[in-house]
Amino acid sequence: MLWADIEKVRSAPASGLRGMCPVCARTVIAKCGTQRVHHWAHIGERACDRWWERETQWHRTWKLRFPGTWHECIMHDDATGEKHIADVRTPDGVVIEFQHSHLRAGERGAREHFYRNMVWVVDGTRLQRDLPRFIRGARDLRPIGKDVFRHAFPDELLPKTWLGCAAPAFFDFGAPEDPEAARFIQNCLWCLLPQNGHQAIVVKIDRDAFIGIAQQNAQSLLFLPLRAQAEQRLAAERARDRREHLRAIAAILERQRQWRPRHHWQPRRRTF
Ligand SMILES: [Zn+2]
């Protein structure tokens, strides 16, 4: 974590300091090496929030793109007494969670339910196959607006574990070394919107634009108007498909009604 309490004051780590974890009140020690972002760690690397993942450099670099007062916001559910640390919470109440490690769908859903107004930033470089699959799958992205696309087979585009997420998930594919991949990614994040039905809506957004929007009007990262539009469009398409299906059935029934055998078999009278 980037913040701990020293005599009740939220403090950044500095060499030799000890502080108190704001969640579990156990002692944390400052880690101030030269390789990694300076941070606090529980003694023995134990974490107190079961949702807290061991932070990577990617994780801390992302957090540091936002003001320190937004970091590691402790959120409570008064009904259940549960409390968790949100990576970043903007002043207008949007939680940004940075996810590097694998997350089971059930656990992802629990976090989405707890934080409600939230977006994910997902490390798209965790598995070697993720970026090549995305670039291959992107050939089938169909534009439906400026930097908005839809994809009929989202499992050919993004990791399966993220399909069906209830919060927008921004995939960060980093800065690929391969020139073709780098040209394609262009310092952008690709956001999977919560799905209604099988197909996916994907939005391309410049990384700096994402950070700027998060600082000025983070609510718009939830893409609520776009999601409502997509839902309407999908409902209209479903209604049209249903009408066409019914029309096809009616046509088959009509053809069956009109069909009469051309020759009727009649027993021949025997003549001797
Ligand atoms: Zn703790």
C-alpha cells in the first residue's frame, strides 16, 4: 500500500519508518528500495483485506497517476460490517480497481456489487496470449460510433473471465515491443462494457484521456448513456429478429395449407 497512519496522520513511506495499517491496525514497514515504487508492507507480507492483491509495479504506477488523497480509500458496508480498500476513489464517488492477477467471476461479481460505481483497469499483459488474441479478434470489430465497436464473438477478443463483467473493464495492453502491435494499441485502453446478450460493445480510449476524464468527471467512465443506447439498439434488433422469425413460420404454415397432392390414388375397379 502507498499510505499508512503514523500517529493518526496519513503518511507516505520513507526509509526506516513504521506505520499502522489503516484497515487492520497492525504494524507496517516502509519499503523504500531503488527498484520498485516506495510502499508500505505488512510484516510477513500478510494482507488484511482478502481482496487485496499483492501489488505489482504496474499496479502502483497506475495509482500514482491519481492524487494521493484518492488512493486506498477504505469503504464500509454498514449492513454487513464489511470493509475493503478501493485502489482509487474519485471525489465524485467512482472506484477504480486495478487488476493484475486472475479473478474468478464470482469474486469479481462480489467486488462489483460492493463498490457499485466502479470501473476496472485490467493488466492486459499478464498472459502472453492476451494481446495476440486481441489483435486477431479486432479484425471483427464493427464500428457503431466514434471509437465504439461491437464484436459478435467476444471470447475471440478478450479473456473469458472478463466476459459478463457488470462494470466497464479497461484493458491496458501496455506498450508492446512489436511495431505492428504498438501501432495498433497506440497508447490506448480498450474498454469492454457490461454485456447484454452475447455480443460485446468495446470502446477505445486514449490512456491520457482516461486519466483526464477520471480527474474531471469520472462518472462518465461508466458510459451510462452509451450503455442505455446500446441496450435500446439491441432490444430493437431482438424485436426485429422475433418478427422475422414469426413471419417465416407463418410463411411455412401457409405453404403447408396450400399444398395438395396432385394425383390422388384411387383403387381401380377390376374388370374381367
Ligand atoms: Zn492491514
